[in-house]
Amino acid sequence: MNTPVDRGTRLEQRIDALLHELPDVAAPASLEARVFAQLERLAAQRALPWWRQGFTRWPLAARILFVPVAAASVWLALMLFARLASGFGQATATLPVGGRTASSWQAIGSTFGSLWNLVTHAVPMQWIYAGAVGAAVLYVMFFSLSAVAMRTLLLTPNAKRT
């Protein structure tokens, strides 16, 4: 009797023979150029030191150590900001605010409020509105040009890159 294994083996041999009979087909020149360019890019990327490669290519010890170092950096930045804010607070802590001395956050808020009042009284509001509109237009233009550049350079299959 023919077992399923025998039939599978015969089918595999027949398919292998048919595939060997097919003629070799050359790859298109554009595909070959893209494959070689990608291989060169990958070789150049692997030649970089580990800290300049992607996070997943870092050694395991460096990835594990990164988490507490990043957390300590954030903590240090917050403590530095609090120290600077307390320096602002000490400069204005003697000013009574509602029957008590001003906290650091209140001092920072009053400082920015004073700056805002100074700017709004010294600069015409039309200029401020024009600046805000100009910033919004530049923002939209920047992201539009970035999207066009990405689509042109990365998503176009036959883009000429130098």
C-alpha cells in the first residue's frame, strides 16, 4: 500500500525535478542595484559602534543599565529644576501673597505673569497675532515639506539617490 509518506516523498521529488527544469531568470537591473545598496547600507550600519546602533542591538547589560540611568537623569533634572525654582522663590518669598509668603510655583507664575503683562503692553496685539499665525504657517510648511521629502526619497521605488 502507498503510505502518505511515500506519496509525499514522490510529490516532493516530482516538484524538485520540475523546478530544476525551469530556466534561470535574471533579476531586473533596478532590483539588483537596490539589493546591493541595501546590503551596503546594512554593512555600514553594522560597522557603527554599538551605542550608535538601534537600542535592540545594544548589549544586554547596556540595555538593562539604561533604565536606571535614564530614571536617574530624569530625577536629577527635576531636582535641578526644583532647586532653580526655589531660588526664584527665595528672591520673592518675603512678598506676602494672601497673608502668607509666596511659594516657588507662585513666584514663577507671578514672574511669567509680569513678563506677559510687559510684552502685551509694550508690543501691539496685532504683532502678537501675526507672529502666532506666522509660526503656525511655518509649522504646517515644515511638516508638509517633510512629508513630501519622505515620500519622494523613501517611498519612491526608483528614486535616484546620490
